[in-house]
Amino acid sequence: MIITRRKHSLEVIERIKSSNTSLPIFCTGSHWNTEAILLAAKNIGNKYQIRNVPVAVAMTFNYKHMPQAKRITSTNDARLGFLSNIRHLQVLADDPGSPYYGVHVLPHLDHADPVRDKWALTEGTEFLASVMFDSQKYPPKKNLELTTEYVKNYGKKILIEGIMDELSVFQVREKHALDVADDYPERAYDYVKKTKVDFLVADLGTEQQSQSVGKSVYLKERALNIQKLLNDRKLVLHGTSCLSDEEIGTLADDGILRVNMWTRIAREAGLYAINQLRSREDKIKINDFNSIESYRYLMDSIEKAASIMEGIMELLGYRNLN
């Protein structure tokens, strides 16, 4: 079942908080990846006998580092890709006859630029539970102004993530030095109170689209200090692909409410599907249809991606869901 309205979305968030877990925001840039997210949630629900397993299915729109909505169809049109994926979700999650009907799906718009992604941030909100209003490229004063205005206009309709500074992206710019003794927690508190965002995407030392696992310096103390000042869990973590399993397993206790992830899943699923394709080489050489046709490659991708996401849900404490 797809959840889009603020009231119902907040009910899911309260469930996440009371269960001491974190909500995974699994991104997608394809229909196969979208189904893999639903399959993972269904499987974890079956394993622990959990009803209405919640999961956020996210897309970027025209995000310059990874425009996922543009990748969903060969048209390279972000609006068409966005709508295509939403319709796909509706068929899979809202049909009472679907095996995924019991999954609570929260569609999320990720890294939405105030100008470049205006359609998605306005008309597109009809289909969304939450958005990340991404004004990180603007000077602090302008960022605050834009984010506050957006919350004022759309905050009664959907949940909104804000971001107060620029995050690291693999191979885009040098990873900036971070000082755990700085005034970041105080500035984060001030940003949340002034903008009235529901969640804050904080710079916790991680690297987006990372090619390595366990090599970034995760700023655990910074997260804990922000949580303490806010007296609530409002933090969103990006760049989760670079964390070790041990670090992911502590995120809920560190004050992280929402966990954004895609790169590691897409990369590992792709490698698995390629290796499975190679294992069928002999049959491919004799023109065996089921070994050649792309269906098998896509099913392998879904299987592996779902398995990885199930593991992430385990690490985030989904067995505790009430």
C-alpha cells in the first residue's frame, strides 16, 4: 500500500521511532530495482511475521550527480521516468492481489533542486510521502530562506528533509576535513528550528556514491550531539554505502532516523547478474533463448538487490518492528 499524505507518513515515522530502528530510503533508477525494494520488504516481513513493513522508495529527478528519474526510461525525460515509476509502484503495491500489497511504501523525492526540479517539488508532491529539498549549493542565508519558504508552502502536505551544507560525492570534489569539536551540532539545531523541517540531512563524514566500504570516517559523536540538542531523532544519513555493517547496525542508537542507500546495492547486484550471465556462456553460444533474453539478467539483479536490502533491514533493526 502506498502512503502519501503527511498524517499517515507521520504514523509510520512514529512506528519507526518507537521500535528503535531506522527507516531505509532505498533509491531506484529502474523498474527492476523498484520491485527488488518491495520484494526485500515482503521477505523481511515474512521472516519476522511483521505486518505492513515500511520502506521508502526514492528517486532523484535532475540531480546532476545521478538523475535517477531520467534513467528509468530511454526517453531520458525526468518527468516521464518519475511518473512511470510511480505507476509501476501503484500497480505492484496498491493492487490487493499483489504479493507486495502488505508493504507500506513511502515514495520519496531525493536531492530535489529548488529550480531544476520545480515540477517534482510542486506538482509531483501529489505522489509523494516526503521530499529532500536540496538547497545545499546556496549560501547559508539563501539556503535558510528557500527551505523555510518551501516548508511554509508544502509542509502541511508532505514530510520535508532539509540540508544545510554540501555533502561529499565520490570523485566530484576533495573530501573536506571535518572537526568533531566544531559548532556543527549547534548550527544544525538552529537550522531545524528556523526552517521547521521534519528531518535534517547532516554531514556525518560519509561519502555519496562511494566505491569503498568501511573507509570513511563516520562522525558518530556529531550525530549523537545533534540528537541530544534536538531531543528527537530527525537525522537522515546519506552516503551509507561507504559504511561497514557494524556501523550501519548502530545508526538507530546514534540518532539516525532515515538511512539513504543505493550505490552499493546497484553495484553489487549488477556484478552478480554479470557473473550469472557468464555462467550461461555455453548455452548462449548455442543460442538458447532463456539464457540470452534479458529477463534472466533482470531476475538475477532483482534477486541479489533484494537480498542485500534484506540484510540492510536486518542491520537497521527491523526485527524489532512492532
